[in-house]
Amino acid sequence: MRKIKYKKGRKVQPSLLEYTGKHKDTATEMQLFVYDTNDLTEYNEFKVADCEKYFNDSKINWLNVHGLNDIVIVKSIGDCLKVDNFMLGDILNTTKRTKLEEYHDILFFNIKSLLPIENSDAINVEQISFLLKNGTLVSFQEKRSDFFSHIRERIRTHSGIVRDKKADYLLYLLLDAVMENFYITIENEEDKVEELINLSKTSTNPQILEQIEKHRDNYNFLKRSIIPLRDSLYSIKSMKDDNVFNAIEHDNYSFFERLHQKCLELLEQIEYDLITLDSASNFYFSSQNHKMNEVMKTLTVVSVFFMPLTFIVGVYGMNFDNMPELHWQYGYFIIIGIMILLLLGMIYYFKKKNWY
């Protein structure tokens, strides 16, 4: 299981921002969609300096940021939306757990996107953050990916109701797209676990047990990633009950409740898969014990076969003169015959009792 490691705090001012992720060479790129039911404008090479020029308060503004390496750009976006530094710090700090925060008129949401790595048992982790303020939604991704390609296409082609809804519905669609990665990751884990279970039935390689433990760690990591997401989505329900936050329309709370239900389904599936892994481990150990018992059974039967023969050999190995059969002409052959008959009789008897 991945553990949180303590890192000594740096002697810097709290207002200073620093990206802590691993994609430090990714150049920051931005794309802006400004749309409503009847109109759509797309800016593929958006500059923060054009923020006031292109943002339209009467329409929905979706700014998608790829790459967090340029702190100046992230800070400029925060200044444009009047976002406090502690929220920008959470966007840049990829070690933070999934959480939801509302501060004044801004809703902050960050989530971990998990996807399997090809030809590996490891899981790729990327943090995606969202800022929702009035009709503006800003999404921050550590690197360019195609998580939201289908949503962009729906906006361009006016498919569904995305162009008729406000920015909170767009936030729901983006969160739903990220959560689809959890299903992909779990399905990939299940396929690998099924292969391990089948392999454990035919092989006694101890590496099978190591792989089972690796996948158990992956499931626990998935669980640790989904639980805070579940809690964050549940807290949106409390916003609905309090009726104090206007960034989410009252009719759209049901969409976020669907995401909460998805989290519950994912956690239930993970619990089931963990039980399957426990069964695989138990089967592996049971198989090992069964094979060990079979070996011990074989060795025991062989030992029993030779016990009476060893006794006979021991008797005639004693140096006593008063043993008449030692002086018989055919004594040796008679004893050998008796030993063979005794051995065959024991084999027949054991076979009849199904002892081997």
C-alpha cells in the first residue's frame, strides 16, 4: 500500500506556489470554450492576458489548462478569477487527497484520475482540479489527455443538453468522464486477477503470490482514492439542503447524486474483488498444502512398504550361530521370496483401501 511520506517543510513564504507533480517538462497550454444554446466560440491558443477580453459573463466559459509547470500562468488565472492562493496551492500540490471546498462564490474540486499502465501492474495517477465561479469553469490537468474529447465534441455539435445547461452541469460531465477511468482501471485489474487465479491452479510459482499482493495494493489504493471522492460528492448534497451556494442549480444536484451512487458501486466492486483476491490467496496456500500432503503421503507409503523388509534384513543380519535357516541350501532364496510376497501383499492391500 502506498504510504504518505513525511517531507520536511521548506523555509518559504506560504504565498509562494510550487508544482509538486512529475510532469515538470510539460508546457502549459490552454483552450477556451465560450458558448450558450445558440452560439459557440473556441479559442485553441488562449492567453491569460485575453481573460477579460474573451470571457463572457452572459455565456458559459470553460477554460481547460494542460500542464501546471508554469506557475506564472496559474497565478494569473487565479488573479483573473480572484482565487485565493491556498486554492492555487492545492491545484499545484498533487499529493493532496481528493476534496471539495467552497469559498465565497468559488467552488473548488480536485480529483485523482487513475488509469492502468500498459504492460505493467502499476497505476498511473494524475490530479485534475476544477474551479467553478458563476458561469466560468476552469479545469487543470497535469498533462494533455483525451479524457474530455467527447465532451468537447458534444459542445461543438450541440449534442445532448450540455449547451442548454450552465457550468455546473459541465462540471458534472467532466467529473463523470474522470470517474470512467476508475471503471477502466478496475476492469483491467479484474482481468489480471482472473489470469492469476487460473495460473494458481496449475503452477506453484511463488511469484503468483507476489502478484496477488501487488494487485491487493492496487485495489487498496483505488479504495483510498474513491472514498474521499464519495465524501466530497456527499457534501454537495448538504449544499443543496443548506441552500446557501448558488453555483449549482437546484435541478442539477441530482446529477451529482448519480456520481455519488457511482462511487458506492465502485467501492462495492472493489470490496468484492478484494474478497476474490483473498480467495485466490487461500486457494494458492490450499493447493500448496495439498501437494505437500500428497508428497508426504507418498513418502509414508514407501516407508511402510520397507519397514517389514528392513525388519527381516535386521533379523538375519544378527551374528548368531543358532539360526538353522542360515545353513539351508535354499534359505537365501526362500527369504527373498517371502520378502517379495510380503511386499506384493502390502501393495495389494493398500491399493484395495485406496491409500495411494
